[in-house]
Amino acid sequence: MSVPGWLQQRLEAAGGAVPFTTYMDWVLHDPRHGAYGSGRLRIGPAGDFATAPSLGPDFAALLAPQLADWLGELAAADPGPIALVEAGPGEGSLAADLAAALAAGWPGLAQRCELVLVEPNPGMAERQRRCLADSPLPCRWCSFAQLAAAPLRGVLLAHEVLDALPVERISWDGALWRRQQVALRDGPDAQPSLRLEPGEPLEAAMPAPLEAWGLLAPDPRRPPGWSTELHPAIGPWLQSAAAALRAGTLLVIDYALEARRYYAPVRSDGTLVAYRSQRASADPLADPGACDLTAHLCIDTLQEAAAAAGWQALGHCRQGQALLALGLAERLHGLQRLQGSALAEALGRREALLRLVDPHALGDFRWLAFARGGSGPGDSGGPSLPLPRFLRDPSAS
């Protein structure tokens, strides 16, 4: 497969090779050539990949009561404004559906709430503006840095955004862990091609988490070439998010694994996947700038980085469990009352809802909630937010 001219020029200017994290940042977020930066990717059943919000408004309808709980607690504690912030809003469909749900179900709360979109990619932001042109909530687009100048009180939603942050690919050579790099090499037909190759050894300061995860001790189950990912961008993102939100909650919804599963010997090539036209590929070098690249989150890494950034963990669970706790079964039952011309709609919504909890698909997403600004039990600096609905024990109510 040919190497795009822009990428060839950059690699040549960099000496022929760059760390994988640099490559991932280029092909996803470059404003002219990146899959997200240029707005080239399309999200939805007819696009490059589908997300829970792209399957219809039911996902937002189930999520809205949880967000209203958190926003309501903040509103009751202080008469000032509150905000629903979404980072990496994709096509804008989730923000639009949530704004409509809040305005319809909690009009008093909606009158005090603004919708804030944090989107670093100009191509995606333009599509979001079109989608949200008729939003019942006032909207604005800001960066975390701009919000840090006047931090908000509210809820920050990160739905399938952290998995697109550039990751560090590392591989074991039998003696050392090395960064993988993307190199420009001559292919069989003398045309330039891309290759993943071992690069420089990791710095002495980096192996500390590797030891905690059991990756420094020799293990015959991890032969030379065994590869995985690290997540150096997670910590800075969480710190920026904390600076933007002085009080409230963060809800992360994404594919994620515990460290013991993420770094299990059987997972010999990490979690990186490329998506294009509803097809998944294990080749992260295919169609650079035209594919989505995604890597699972490591729950342990995320929680440690969140604590270091001042976030308090409220808990986590799988999406299937969360949506069932938020009323998915009742919503499915309600669809049975739709008859006649509405039957086709009911069947489509039923299929979408079942996809949301399918343990082999979207149901395996993790929901991870965090709080800051005096939001935890016993803190005196702000409101005490209740345990999320999706983590409560039904037998205790």
C-alpha cells in the first residue's frame, strides 16, 4: 500500500522513523491530513464505525437521569451556572440528544445549564456545529486551556475519546523493552512502505509501572516480539480536565481492561485496532489518515492518573450493567406497546438497545466515574454527590 506524500515527507524530515505515538497523533489529529483533524471519518451505522449514541436517542435518554442527578446536586448547592461538558463529541449527536432530554425532563435545571464542547479537531467541530444548531441549551466550543481560566461546575463526559489519545507501543526484544517506531522503508517493488520496528530502549524512569504489572521479570510466555501499549497521554488529559472543572464529576465511557488482563501473556500484540467502513483491522499502518485508530484503556493506569490529577474514583462497571440499572429493561418492555405503523420503529430501537448491552460488543464498554471539588463523602469544599445510579445496590433502595 502506498504511503501518502504528506506522511512520506514528514518521515523523511524526521530521519526516516518516528515513535509510534507521534505517528498515531499525526494520522488521527493533524488538522489537514488526520482522520479526525480533517473531519474525514464518519461515525454511525453507515459510517466508518458505530457508537452507542449513533444508534439512536435511547442511549442519551437512559444516561440523562444520571447526569441530571449530578447537575441537580451542583445546582442545589450553589445558585451559579452549571455546565454539561463533552470532550471529543464526535458528530455531536450525543450532546444534541442529551440537551433535548434535559430540556424536556428537567426544564428548570436546563435553564441554568450550558453545553460546552471540547473538540480539538476543526473538521469534527464544524460537523458538531451543524448538528447542534437548534440545541435547546446554549452551546459554546472551548479548549481545556480556555476553560482553565474560568473553571466550571458541572459534569464532564468523555465517551469514546480517551481511546483515541496517542499511545506508546512497546515491544520486548528478549532483554529490553523498546519503543516501537514507524519507519519508512523500501517495499518489494522499490516503493516506500511503512514498517513497525523496535526503536530506542525505554528510559530508566519508565519501567516502574512495568514492574508493577509483572512485565520486567523474564517470562517464557512473552517471547521476543511480544508487544503492548502504554498510555502517556492519559495523565496530562486528566490534569487538563481537572483544571477546567472546579467541581463536579467526570464520566469516562470506553473500552477498558484491568492491568492483569491488559498485560496478560496471551495478549501478545496489545489492543490496537484500526477501523474503516465498519471493518476492523489489526494493522495500525493501513490507510494512514483514513482510519480510526483505537487502543483500550488500562483501568489501573486511568485510576492512578486520575488520583494524581485530583480526581476521586466513585466506581466503575460494564455498560450492560450500567444501562440495566438506568432502566433499559423497562424501556425494552415499553416498546412492546408500539403497534401498527410504529412496529418497524420499535423493532429497530429494540435491536439498537440490545446492541448496547451485548457483552461481545458495546455492552463490554466500561463506565468509570470520578469526582472533584469537594464532591466526595465527608469533603467540606463543595456538594456531596450521591453514588451514581448505575452503581447503586437495588436491594438497598
